[in-house]
Amino acid sequence: MGRMSRRGFATAAAVGLSGLVTAGLTAAARISGGDGSGGGSGGDDSRPRKRRAPGGELRGMWVATVANRDWPSKPGLTAAQQRTELLAHLDQAVARRLNAVIFQVRPTADALWPSPYEPWAQCLTGVQGKAPGWDPLGTAVKEAHARGLELHAWFNPYRIANHTDPTKLVASHPARKHPDWVVPYGGKLYYNPGLPEVRTFVQDAMLDAVEKYAVDAVHWDDYFYPYPVAGQVFDDDDAFAAHGDDFADRAAWRRDNIDRLVLETAARIKKVRPGTKFGVSPFGVWRNATTDSRGSDTRAGVQTYDDLHADTRKWVRQGWIDYIVPQLYWNIGFAAADYAKLVPWWAETARGSSTKLYVGEALYKAGDPAQPAAWQDVAELSRHLTLARNHPEVRGHVFFSAREVAADSIGAMARVVADHYKQPAKPARRT
């Protein structure tokens, strides 16, 4: 997603390929026993594939709030200024003929709505826990729907802070009340996914928003267990000793913790607000084929299954989630992770499942001089959509992120609209 984003989005995508590209490019960025641990692919079939008919696909953009990445433009704006900026993003989505906005409402274990579980988000006022004087999530849902847009509420389950000092959190923060829930790692604070009480709490915190607001989807990004940091250890020894007896190794136990979070959340969403979708936007490489024959023809330095302990392929194949948006943030022809190889892999993974496949697109890279030459070409992103149309499993695209959708420095988004979005978007629910 150096710009701040989901992890920031950009830096982690680059980190995932570190050691595999040139120095210049690296400087730029189960439940136990399930599908991910062995057995056949479960996704092979010989049915003829047809080109997807135009129209009806999801056309989305992310609006990141962590560290004021997209919105608000800075902390401390008045309620009226914040509202004006938010509505401008929604209007821009309509102008670009999109039909969905993925709005980050729980960036660092704080909230963009009045939550009984967690404090008001720091990105609003600059002071965590300080009320902004209005309801951003409630307004976003109402105004998005008035414009014919879906509003997907984007949560980060486990990230607490982009620092390691608990005293910087507001005194009422759950992480301060339950220091035993917290693990410092890589310069950040995380809730420990290995604790059942944490799993219950983060679900309660997220589902509060689903209960209160008619959001169209619950959306998670790519953070599960944190991205590996060289020379550091995620200290969950005590949790593993208490809860890991039934597992062959710690990695299997960690994957089971995330599997349980996914399954439990999916079930609770259906109970709290039937019809609300549940989607995940993971790092774009599940496993390299050199690691697992079912993996993609890639050489990524990060593999979601092994490093983030998220078996995203299994979630798709078993229909645990309604949609998946892999972050395919690389250009066509990129040696370590080629967009043209990853789209077919994800299409095959989704084929025959109940999980819809959308593709996450790196609009933020277009025109960035730190990126490979392909990203200096205004047509690179448009070629992505052209390629994806040959795979009927791809039901749409989501662009990172709102700031670039508006600024569009080299016209890459305008080119996408001209080439692929000539007609206004149909509601995404028709896909």
C-alpha cells in the first residue's frame, strides 16, 4: 500500500519480495487438518471458461485512515471539514464510475464510530479517545448508499499501535487494561491472536459496528500475525504453552487461531446482520510453487500461509468468506511476482467455490518514480483489467487508494475508466 497504508500497504508489499529483486527495487517495496495442510487442490475442473460479460462487477476503492493516509487529510480538522472531505471521496468514487468504497473504520484498535469497546480513533482529532463531534461511520454508510455505493467497513483485527509504548494509548484503552493481551513486535503493538479471550474481544469490537450500521460488508486487510521482521521473535510462548498442546508445531497452532477467527466472525456476521458480506484482502502470494506444488509460480519473500499464518486458499476453497481481494500489487512481467501469473492462479483457486474473486490494484504505484518502468506507463493498470477479463472468476477490481483515485498523477485511473468503465457501475450485489 514509502507511503502509509494498511501496513503501510506499499512497504509491506515490497518487504514481501525483499531479497528477490534488485537493490533498487527493494528500496521501493483450521480448524486443524484443513485444506491448507495437504491433499489435492480441490480447484481443478475442465469446464470451458467464458469471458465475463461487462457490467455488474465490483469496482471499488480503499479509503485508508491509519496515520491519515487518505482521510482525514490531517488530524484535528473540524467535524464539518472532515465531513466535507469524506463526501468528496464518495463523490470521486461516483465520478470514476465505481460502486463500492472500503472504508477503514478500525485502524489501530480504535474506532470511527461511538464504540463501547474501544476509544475514538486518533486519526480524527489527533487525540485518541477524543470525540470528533460527529459519527464518521454512520455518515459514510448513509451518504454512500445515497450515491448508489456499497460501504464495506474495513477493520484490522489485531494491530493496536504503530509504536511500542502502551503509555501513549489512552488510559481507558483495552490494551492498557489487559497488558497480558499485548505483544510488542517490529516497532508496533499487537493483540495476541493465540488467546481465546482476545479472539472474542476483537470480534465483539468489530461486530458492534455491524450491529449498529447497515454496512454492506466486513472487510479485513492483510494483517493477521505480523509480517516477519528480521532478528525479532513474536513472543507468544505462554499462549502456545497454554493452548497449543493439540498441534504438531507452533505454525499449525497459529494458523488454527486465525482459522477460528475467520469462522467465528463469519458465523456472527450472519447472525447479527444477515446478508452482510465478509471479505479479506490478503497479500497476493499464498505460497510459492517451490514451497507447495499448489502454490503460484512466484518467488515471493513472504508467503501468507507460512509467514502470516493465514491459509487464504483454504478460506476460498471451503467458502468461509464471501469474497477475496488478493493484493496483486505488481506489474505484468515482474519476475518475482508476475501479475499475469497470479491472476490465473487466483482464478483457478476461486473456480468452483462460493467465494467471489476481486483483484486489488496498486494505483498508488502508477507514476511513482521509485517503481519499475512498467509503472511509468499510463496504460499498465488498464492492461491489468484487460488481462483479468479473460478469467471469468475475476468479478471486479479494487484500487489502492482514495488519494490516488482523486489525484491520478499520470492519468492511469482515467485510462482505466475510459477503457473499462464507460458505463456507470451496476450495483455490485448483482455480481
